[in-house]
Amino acid sequence: MDKMPIMEPSIMIDQVESLPELIEDHVEKFDVEVRKFFQKINGEKIDHIYITGCGDSYHAALASEMAFEKISKINCEAINGLRFLDYTSEHLLPNSIVVGVSASGGSARIVEAVKRVDRSRGVSVSITGNAESPIAKNTDYVIHVDIPFMGRSPGVRTYEASLLGLYLTAIRLGEYQGQVKKEEASGLVEELAGLSDIVLKANQACQAVSKKAAQNFKDSPAVLFLGSGPNFGTAVFSAAKICESCGVISFGQDLEEFAHVEGLCYPDDMPVIVFAAKGKSHWRAVEIANYAKTLGKRVMVVAESDDDILKQDFDFSIAMPAYDREEFSPLYYHVISDYLSGYLTEALGRKLFRSDQNRTSAALGSNIQTSKRKN
Amino acid sequence: MDPVSPDTMPKNIFDLPNLIKSNLLDFSKKVASALNAIEADKVRKVFLVGDGDSFHASLGSEMAFESIAGIPCEVASGQKFLDYKSSFLSNENIDEILVVGISASGSTKRVIHSLKKVKELGIMTMAITGREGSVITEIADSSIVLSIPPFPPSPGIRSYVASLSGLVLTAIHLGWITGRCSKEEKDELIAELLSLSDFMNATIGSTEEAAKLAAKEFKEKESLIFIGSGPSYGTAVFSAAKIIEACGVFSMGQDLEEWSHVEFFAYPDDMPAFIIAPPGKSSWRAVETAGMTKSYGHPTIVITSPGNEDIIQYADYVFPVQGEVREEFSAFIYHIGVDFFAYYLTKELDRYLFKSDNRDFQKLNEAYQKRDRIR
């Protein structure tokens, strides 16, 4: 049985602080991969996109739906791996691209899912960090988004790499579809690369506040993250980071659904982190943040530095760098959660992935790489 | 709101068989009539839009649209659809799209605004509601009003089953209208739905005692998790919502596969895990998941058919669901044990529904909810 080395919470901090360089060094390289893919499929009609993944890859899929729909102007569905495998794959719309996302390339469910894609309905492409992996070998095409390995960690760098791969695919798909001119597409790619600077500023904005927040939140049995649109993806990703880092049960929820359900939850002072990026649902994020505060929750608002919501009195406020494109905002909105996960793990005296407890894959554990579909 | 005793919940549960028996055929006629009022034969894609229980019912019926009607189906919460999905539909074949808004009250703001928005694009809209003359019926091109006699306030159980009825009957009728199934097949499916009344009765009989014992054992727990895939993901999130609405205990619904990637790491190790496992496409993964939850010390409660020994071997408690229920209809019945559990847990904790005994909470909440409704 493989035994995971004990993983210190500082690893999370190292991961998030490496992100600006990761973006700067890899956008152009990934763009080459993405353009190669569209050259290879030249002539294929595309009317629909499915993006499937598990865990972080599924969260990246959720966070990129808007980019695909807004830039390439075709319907995009983010679907988790098991749902795609057992339910959706039999009912694909014609002229589809199915994008399977797996950083390791070995996620059993996604490998099985992409094998199900009927070539008469569409093409399959993997976005993966490993071009020799099972997923790469089982899709029609591969977009290789490898990054230097920085040591095992709850996925932060790999999530960022998947997001970049997906956003670049959305941009070049828009160009392929004739919805975006070549110059505009190139401009968007440059803009993505420029987000390196935004992520750096986001890190600077988040670090000190997240450390304080971690001390404040450490007594809570649960943490809630709220967001809509692409930042619903950020919310579920954030909840996952907390779970993976320190084991505190966390939940990512849509802004509206909180008002219908989790608003009634105990404890009354549960920490609630609200992602209020500029964009289509910003207005609702402001309402929900105020509602949560009214109900007695410990509210952290994450919004842009020129946003009036930051003038209101919340328990914690994060002034993110101002940026206008909601569809790419998940690239930096998650950094608060990465810091919070690391500092909360430290505050609780725990280790990442419960790595001091041998609760890992192969040993007793979650069989996400070895599970095989039956029937 | 005056304090609402949890004793209203069993009344709602016990009425379910009668609700189906007395109303299903009438509901079916209403569905047929509503579909006749629009160009239902052109429908090639369906969006289901709802919040809270209506969102959960949509998740629970997605499979029926795809496998019975043969029509790809996408489910979105009201916020997501209003602010995101609907913005990008203008490039689709809008003549072939049907957007169904579900709102038991008929006044759910986000759902109403969603229908208004897509109507302006020329997209067909239909409402499923419990209230004649409600705002949503004034907006939609066509309405299915599924009135059921009012009962004392309770977390939505009857209204949920009514919504499920409207949705699944719509799927069945659409299947016939578009030529996917014959009239005989349609009638058989409706008869099969009607037979659920007897299975509900039997399931009420077989689950109540187990639910009562489980509630007694788990009353100290601060969090619960409900896990299922396909339509059972809808059941999982609905179940979590019932617990929260009834007694405020933190609960979440999760997909089977996603649990293995994320909540697998979560404390506490003795968090009860409810695995929803109807016979069906993902039952194999439900068995694996139950094996994992059990091996990690989570009290494991399995909701399944009585003969399913593969999964029952891992169970600390079984909520047995009676009758052969096809997976597409499983959401109607697989929640019943949890409805009882929610009731008994609330009694054990000596709480009132919807935190209705907490005057401060009620004052704040009522002021907010009043502001947020159309009427």
C-alpha cells in the first residue's frame, strides 16, 4: 500500500504563490496546444459542448461554462464524470465536442466517460497534464496542459492549469466558430496572460485577511461558500479545498439556493464566504451577503476593490483587484480559499489530506483511480 | 409565523399515496392540455428551471426527459438560468427549445423573470405550479396547475411530489408527441406512475421505524451527508434540504463520485452517510461508496430495495423502498424514509420547523422574504 508523506499546510501557500508565474509561463504554450487541436478538427461542425470532470476538474468545468457560452456562443454543459458516464453519454446532441478534464489523466470515471463518446455524435478531447495518460489515450484529441510538479497538494496549480486550458479552448472555439475575429481572439489570449498580474495582486489582498479569518473560523464545524455563474464553480472548488486540506465539512452553493435552504442552517454563526465578482449576479451576491449577515452568519465578502459592498460592515472583506471580465474571474477568485485552507489547517494543527492518518488512495481509501464501472 | 410543530410532517408523508392515486390522471390531462397549447412537437431540448424543492424535482426528473422522451434536458437554478444560461440562447434553434419554470407558489421571482426573459426571445415557455392565477401562469405561454388541497405548513413534501408528477408526466407526453413512444407505451408509463401509490404506501410502512431509530441514534450529530447519482442526486439534495428546513442540522447532498474526490476527507468520521441506491445505472457506484463510508467508520444508512444485499451488507440502517420502481421514477419514492427521519430528528432535538420558534430569526427572515416575492 502506498503511504502518503505527511503534508504540511504551508504547501498550500507555496502553491497559490506560484500561480502568477504559472500563468505567465504557460498561457502561450497552452495556446499552441489548443490551436493545434482546432487545426486538426478543421471542418467539423460544432453545435454543443460538454465538459466533464471529477473533483477539481468538474469545478473547473463549472467555472468555464460562461466563457464557452459568451465567447463561442454555443450551449455548454458542465457535467460531473459519473453523471456523464451513466446518464448523459447516451443522449448526446449531434455535432458535439466532449471535453474530458483530468490533471493526472488517470481519473477512472473520466476515462470511462470519454470512451463512451459516440463518434457519430461528436469528438472527444482531453485537457490533461499527462499526454501519455489513460485519458489521453482514449480521446480523439489531446490538449496537453502540463506544468512543473511542485509536490503533492490539494489541487491549486493543476486547477489553474485546467482553467487556462478551458478558457483558451473557449477563445479559440469562438474564433473557429467565426464568433470572434482573429485579432480579438489574440487579444483575449493576451488578456489571459495578463491575469498573472491580477493573481499576484489578489494574493497580496488575500493573505493577511485569510490568516485572521482562519483563526476566527477554526471553531466552526462547517463553512459555506456562495457564488453564481462561473463563481459557483469557485464556490464548490473552495469547499473542496477546505475539505481536502483540513477536513472541515464545507459546501459550495448557489447564491439563490442559500436563500431557499441553507439560510435555515445551524450554527447561526456559520462562516459564509460570498463571491461577489462584478458581473451578472453581483446584485444578488450583495443581497445574499446582507441576508446572511442579518441572520447572524460570520460573513466574508470577496469583491473588487472599487465595489461599494466593501464599504459595508461585514466580518471580513477582501478587496480583489478590479477586473471586468466575469467569465475569467475564477482564475483569481479562488486564491482566498487556497490561503484560507492552508491557514485553517495550520490553526487546527492538522495536515493536508489527513496525511498523518494514512487515509489515502490505495490504502483503504477512495478509489478514484482504480474504480471500474460494473454492468 | 407561529411556531410550526413538526407533527405536520407525518400528515404530509401519509398523504402521498392518496395524492398520487387521486390526482395523477387529472394531472396527466392537464399536462396533455398544456402541451397542446404550444408547438410541443417541435421540442428538441428542454430546460427545467426552479429553486429549492422545484430545483430538486427538476434534478430528479432530468433522466425521464432524456430516456423516456429522448429529449436532452438541462436543469438550472433560477439564478443561473436568469443571469447566465438565458443570455446565450439566442444563437440556438429557439423554435426547438422549451423552458419549463417550476414554482409551487407561482411567485418565485427568479423563475418568473427567467420565463419572461426567454419569452422575449421567442422561446416556448411552460409553467408547472400549484396555484391557479399565480404570477407565473400569467407569464408562461402555457401552464400546468397542479392544485392539491392545502395542508398545515411543512417542508415541501407533497408539493415536491406534485412537481415531480408534472415534470415526469410532461416527459412521458412529450415522448409520445415527438414519436419516441407509442400511445400504448405512454399509457403504460402513466399506469406505472399510478402504481407508485401502492409502493409509497408500503414504503411508508417499511421505513418509519428505521427512521425513528436512526433519528434517536444520530440526534447529537452536527452534520449529515446524502449521496446519490442521476435522479438520486436530486433526491440527495432534496433530502438535505428537508433536514435543514425541519431542524436546521447542517446537511448536504452530493454525487456518489464527487464524494470520493472531496467529502471522503471530511470530519467527523462518524458523520452519518445516507446512500440513495435505487436499482439503476449508478447502483454499482453506490455499492462501492457504501463500502468506503462503512470502512471509514461513518454510520451508513442505505436507502434501497429490500433484496439489494450487495449494498445492505454495509448498512447500519436500511430504509427499504418497496416495489419495482424504474430509476426514472425513483425520485418519487426514495425520499420517504428521509422525510420520516427529518421529522423524528426534529422531535428528538425538541425543535420546531423552519426555526419558527426562534422569534428573532423569524422577524428578520419574514422581512426579507416579503421583500423578495412578487406578491
